[in-house]
Amino acid sequence: MKKPYLNTSASVTPELRELSAPARLRVPLHEKHKPTVKKKQTVARGEVIAENPAKSAYGTGFLHAGMDGVVEEILTDAIVIAALPEPREGEETTVPAGPEPAVLNGLEGEALCRRLLELGIDTGVFHPGRMLIVNALNPEPGMLASEYLLLKERATLEAGLRLLERAVHPPAVKLAVARGMDAALQGCATVHVSDRYPSTIDPLVVHALTGTERPGNVDVISVSHLYRAGRVAETGLPAPDAILSLNGSLFRVSAGIPVQDVLDAAGISSGPGWKVALGGPMRGESIFDLSVGVPPDCTAITVVREGEFPEVAPNPCIHCGECVLACPARIHPGLLSANAEFGFFDAARAGHVETCLECGMCTFVCPANRPVMQYLLVAKRQLADQDETLTSCRLQA
């Protein structure tokens, strides 16, 4: 058995493969999305299918259809779009008219942010007047999309940068790239940082570039996020696609494409003991239904074959301290995981579990193969729910 190699830069960047529209899309819904379509409605690629009803210009972006099709189902967590039916003999397929390109020229500030949100860009990470950091490192080992975009899509990235400069007016923009990489974007100050995980995750990149932990005057986005903004800047249309890596290959897919379709395109037939995750090997979210659709912000699918890595199980902690040495947040993951395991959530709060960066290094180094980070995530979610309930009770009183 082996564990992942921790350097994230790729020695060779593969070519991007374009996947054709599938027979069906299952577009994931965020909890803040409100569907705007009805069952059996015909939709065009780029048409709004779910909106964020909040009036703010800063939040979760609208969802758009990734292909021409018919709304088949509206579920609590997804909207299912089927491909247009084949025409009857002697008839032609009626293709729905797509949306007109948005006019972005002349818009700035909050008005532009609102328009970007309607075009599918998540603007909730932005705060006007803050420094903007673009994290262009591959976030985890085996993920390739960030370096590909930086090296191959410079014009689109720079178009996105000009657009965001008008939207949020950052006083400075910095680009974080791996040491030894010759890459730059016009208007960005390039800073070279370590590509060894977990140095590539946003909080540690921000610290490396500013020298400050959790600064209040900095926004950070991925290069994938910037690329989506660039596509919108170039076309005036939504970009309901995702560029993701899968076992050394790169694909452009329609958002909502079933994971199984991407595995099929890569020639991967998963076995009964295999694990599949949306995201990378360290922080990815395991899925158990391969009909799940790929989210628009997904940049990787990770497939772990049975027996390839040590199995994680709820084994007892052996108090070795390895997780403490590896933790970039300088907390005690082992103790906090025990607090969560046995329901002592207040003790976990007292141990500052909220400062966990969710990098997964505690689970990675654990010789007992405990799901340490997963326990910490449980504690964080439980405490967040408690706080929300307490706030609701106070408001009602």
C-alpha cells in the first residue's frame, strides 16, 4: 500500500479533452438556489434554471442549463435535464433559442457584481476594496486543472482579471504560483510559493503572501474561479462547464454531467471496493451514487482502487502525537477527534476546532488510520447547527 505524493505540480500537463453533451444532466442545487423552471419545460444551453433569490450582489451564482434539453425532474438537491428527443420522421429538431449576450461594458462595482452573479459567478467571496489573491497552484496532489489553465488559458484569465478589477476595485492583485514555474498574468504581482501540500490550500497561500494569519483585508479565489469570470467577460454568456482532472487526464464537461459518464470517457470501470470522490485525494467528498452530477466548481474526480491506500476506520487513538506535528492550524486533532467521536462538542469548541483548515493531514499521517478530519468536520457542523439554533431562538424571543 502507498500514500499520495505530496507535491502538487505536474511534470507534464495533458491535453484537454472536450466531452460531448450527455444524454442527461443532473445539475446540483445549492441550498440557496430556487428553481426557475418547471418539469417538461424546454431549456436552452445557458438559460437560467435556478436563481439566488437574495437581492444582494454578493452570493451564490445562478445556475444555468449546460445543454439544450427538457427538464425531466426537479429534485430537492438537483435539476435533471434530458437531451432533446429525436424528431419524428420528416420533422426537424426544434432547438430552443439561447440567451442573448449580456452587456457588461459600462458596469462597475456592485452593479457589475450583481450581473456576474446572475451569469453564474459566485460573488460571495468578494469584498470591494480588498487585496485579491489568485491561487494558481494545483490544490492537491493529482489535481491538474489549475496549472493547465495558467499555462494554456492566459488570455481568458486576464480578461477575467480585468472584469473583476472593475467589479471589486482591489488595491492590489497577487498571483500565487509554484516555485520554479515560469508563469504570470498582466496586472498581477507573481509570488512563488511551495507546491508541497498543504501549503497549496487557500489559508496557507494567503499567509505565505501576506505574512498574516486570517487577514481581514484579503480575498482569495482559485484560478478556476478566475477562468469562469474570463469566459463570461469574453462572451457575455454564462459558462456552465467545469474543467476537471481524473487520474492524469483533463476534461471539459457540462456542469451536471453524471460522474459515471466521465469515468466511462476515461475508460475507468470502478469495482465494488473502489471509492470515488468529488475533489482531490485529501479533501474530496466521497460519493456512493455515480449518477450524481458534477458541480460547476468541481476541478477533480478522484478514484481510489481497492487496496491502493490504507483503509480509514474508527480505530482507537494511540496518542502518538503525529497529527499534532502535522497540523498547520496548530491544534490537537487527535484529542478533538475523540471529543467529536463521543459527542463532547463543547470540549471541541474549547479546543478551537473551528480553526481547523480541513486539509486532511491529520488523517494522512495517522498510524492508526483514524478518520481524524472527518470527526473534526462532524464537530464543526454540530457546533454550527447549535449556534444557528441559538440565534433563531434569540430572534424569536
